[in-house]
Amino acid sequence: MGYSVKFEDELKIAKTFGKNLRISPKHAREICRELREKRLSHAKKYLEEVIEMKRAVPFKRYRKKMGHKKLYKWDTGRYPVKASKRILKLLKEIESNAEYKGLDLDKLRIVHISAYKGLVIPGWIPRAYGRATPFNEYTTNIEIVVEEV
């Protein structure tokens, strides 16, 4: 799988790709929208606060019948802990990739981050009278690119 963006100067960027992660695509999309164009250190701190349930992620698209949280300039949000842990792990991976390339870790900024659906793992739930209904598990692909500013 390739990245959805192309960059001219490959020496100033670091990339990572999380393929078929077992997290919610909806939660991952909202977290990625919130992390876009942030510095890497701020993004890591933000996700650690989400995991500790001190700061909520604003949900702007998937928010039907969702409770309100105390947020800046938004009303609805949640604490997607499982997705935040996995994305935080990806941010640590990209930090080590950047360190290996010789980039300055204090000047890294997320220039591209996106989440989209991956493979669907089929499953079934037994029902009454010998029937079964599908109960699939959805996976997520996440790609992150940071650039030294």
C-alpha cells in the first residue's frame, strides 16, 4: 500500500503506516482530524491527556445523540482511549523513524495524518431458531507524515 500524498524532499520527512489496526475507524478519523498540523510533542501530550480522560476529543461528524463535554469551541466529544493508545504508539514509531533519519525532534510537525477503513474481519452471532447474524470487526489504516519545520 502506498501513501496518499507525495512529497518532493524525502530527506526532511518521516513516515509511518499502521495497517489493519483493530480500532474504530470513526474514532480514528476524529482523532486524526484533531492532530492534523500540530507539532509532534503537542500531539503526544494531547493523546496522553485523552487516555487519562482529562481532555475530550471533539466529535464533529459522528455525534448523533452524543453527550456534551467541556470543550473549546465545540459541544460534543468523547474519550476514545483504545484508538488514542494505538495512535500514540504510531507517533512514537514515527519519532524513532525521524531520529534515525537525523531530523530534529523538537521541530517536527504533522503535515499529513489520515485514517480510513481497512479489512473487514467477518464474524457471526448465533440467534434464536438456528439463525445467525453477521457481526463483523472493522479495522483501520492510518498513515502519518511528519516534516521538519
